[in-house]
Amino acid sequence: MRIISVSDLWKRFNSEWVLKGISFEVKREIFGFIGPNGAGKTTTIRIVLGILNANRGSVKIFGKKPSELSVEERRRIGYVQQRISFEPYISVFENIWLYGYLKGLSKDEAKERALKLINEFDLEPNKKAVELSIGQRRRLQIARELVYKPDLLFLDEPTIGLDVESKHKLLNILRQLEIPIFFTTHNLWEAEKLCDRVAIIHQGQILTIASPKSLIRETRSENLEEAYLKVIKNETLNISKYKNNL
């Protein structure tokens, strides 16, 4: 089943094309969207979610254009942004409970879900969000998005600023979620460990889409980082020529 379908997507900011005809599909999987800062990862998410408009191309989520999604369907899509997206001066429990309640859960259901997630994410329920470490804040952001049981989760660079232990904890949690995840990162190690398939985006173009294992094998590499660098090296010259012709 196609969860997300993107075809020939183009986006320009002023005179600069930041997306240049990208196409991909996401099924029931953890789909990694990997590339350097400024490659177009966040822009792609915002277009898929209907926050930004593309210059041309098509996007569908669950078979519908973003603008056609109902309120209930939008509630079933979680989005963890890079920036802070919780209330800093209320407790961890209140953050998760309130978010679930505002999303349409009953008070009792929101409470039950909040307590369950607090336990799963190893958080302290009575601690104010502003007092949390960076790793705990990230886990809180994701827990909030999971309180109403989304059918699709977007994670935009969720491990930025995390130490090694916090990254491992977060990746272990994500592996256990049984929902499609669109995961952007420039960390190749975590993409290799977590993702079923990855798309390499560079200078607004998707260079390849494959499973980490097959990409490593096809490029005769030791790991995904080495494979990524080989793909970028082989394609950079072609992209530079392409850009000059736009």
C-alpha cells in the first residue's frame, strides 16, 4: 500500500530551485530521507504535509492530495519538527495528556495513553518540560505525537543534539513502532540501523532509493556512510551541469 506518493516535485524560493523534480513512494516502512543540511529534506516534508505549495508536481497521502484530507485524517498524521513543539512550563504528563485531549481523545483515554507513553519513553511525569535534558525533550516531542495513535509519523532530524546513549534509546523506541515513518537525517549511522529504505537527496535531487543493505552491497562499501559518499561523488558533476541548465 502506498502511504505517500510524490511525483516530479519542484520547489523554488526566489530564483533558487531547492527541489528539482523529485519522485518517491513510501509504503508501510521506515523510510529514510538522507542528505546534508540544505538538501531539501524539510522543504519536502512541508510540501507533503500541505504546509508549503510546490511550483509543480503532485503529492498524495493515503491516496489524497494534502488539501483533501479531512480533519480526522490530519489528526492521524504526526509531525515532530526540529524546533521545540511542547509547552515548556507544564509537566511532562500535562504536555502529553493535554495534547491528546485537544486532538479529540476523552480525558480518561488521554490520561491512560499519556501514562503508558511516559513509561515507554522513560520520562518523569511530574517534571516540567523546561527542566528536561535535550534527549528527554526529544522523547517528549515524539510521545506527544503518538498519544492519539497516528497512522503516519514524520520525524525531521529527531536526533540532533542527542548524546550516544539518548540516540540509542530513541532509535530503539522507533524500531518498536508499528507505523510508517518518514525519517529525515544527515546521520548515516542511524539511517543504516533504523531504515528499511533510504532516499539520498543532494542539491534538490534524489540520486537513488534503496535499502541500506543493497546500497552498501551495490557500491561495494563497508557501511552506509561510505556508500553515500560514493553516490555523491559519482553524481556531483552531473548535478552541477544540470543546475546550470535550469
